[in-house]
Amino acid sequence: MSEQITVVVVDDEEIIRVGLTTILEGRPGLTVVGTAAHGEDAVDVCARLRPDVLLLDIRMPRRDGLWALTELGRRGLLGPGRTQVLMLTTFDIDEYVDDALAAGAAGFLLKNSSYEELTAAVRASAAGHSALSPAVTRRIIDGHLTARHRPDARDLARLTNLTARERLVLNLVGDGLSNAEIAERLVVSLHTVKTHVSRVLAKTGCQSRAQAAVLARNTRS
């Protein structure tokens, strides 16, 4: 990630694109490098500009946000060191939320979130270590997704290569703890936690911290 956090904003409503762009451009260290009005353009713009963060509306005509997210994942453009995706939604609970997390979304943001919540969510996603900080993400994972999903053999198989310490770190990520909080809990350095989290994502095939949190919840005994 560069010193300046680059962002692409995708929404079919021009007023929302302009509003989000204006807010983000007014914050130090954030630069909106592109916008798009539907999923196909989102994939093209993201593939060309490789932003740190993609603000992606879930519900759009033509190709929606879930299609774009899935296509970006298929092209290998998502994950640590690449683009992190924050899904934009009007509702606390969206029927596509679980599918979006499974496809690699880093988090969720309500369109009526405050300026501070928007900025914090973008910075958190770009940093890759506290993507669960927005309250809406934790509510969705706690109340919606985990109530519908149950462990299966494929989820459990993704844990087989984790060490005991990595499995513990995964569970703490599932509890919504930041890297700093995990470091304090385990009495280790922040660098050590970042290393553990990176290995957990690589070994489990998770493309985002939010996806790892869901895996932790779904495989917890």
C-alpha cells in the first residue's frame, strides 16, 4: 500500500459517487483515483488503477456489486497487498451480505454512515488489520451470516495447515479483535501478530480479514 491511500468509488447514483468522492478527497492521505457506475466498469477501473480500497455498491443495474467482487477475485485482484473491498449498502441486513463476504469483501458500510465512520472504514481496510471496525460489519456477521451458515467439510479442511497459535489468532480475528488487541491478549509484538494474520489468510485462502472472521465463526466448536 502506498503512503497515499487510493480509492475507487462505485455506485449507480451520481449524487452518491460525487458525495463520497468529495468527502474522501477532503481527508488527508486519501485520494479518489476513479469512479464507476456499474459492475463492469468497476472491474475495468479497478484492474487498470489497482486502488488500495474499492467502495462498491451492492445493488446496481446491469452488473451488480456482487458480480464485480466475484470477478475481481477470479482475476486475483483482491486480498492483502492488493485491493480491499468495502461494500456499500442502504440496509443493515442485505440478502447478498453472506455471498459478498464469501467472495472476499473486507467489510460493509451503510450509505448513511458518518464522515468519520466512512474515513475510518477506508483507512482500516487499506491497512488490512482492522477491517471489522465498522459497527455494521460486526452486526452483520453476528446477526445475519453466522445464523445461516454451518460448518462443513470444506471449511474445516481449510484449517488443517494452521498451527495451534495460528488457529488461536484466527479465533481472535473472529471475535473482532484488531491486531493491537490480539498482540495485547497474547503478549506478543504487533509485528508478530501481523505475520500470524498474513499466514492465516494465505493458508486458509481467505481474501480478507472479514472472510477469515466468518470462517472462524463457522468452524468454532
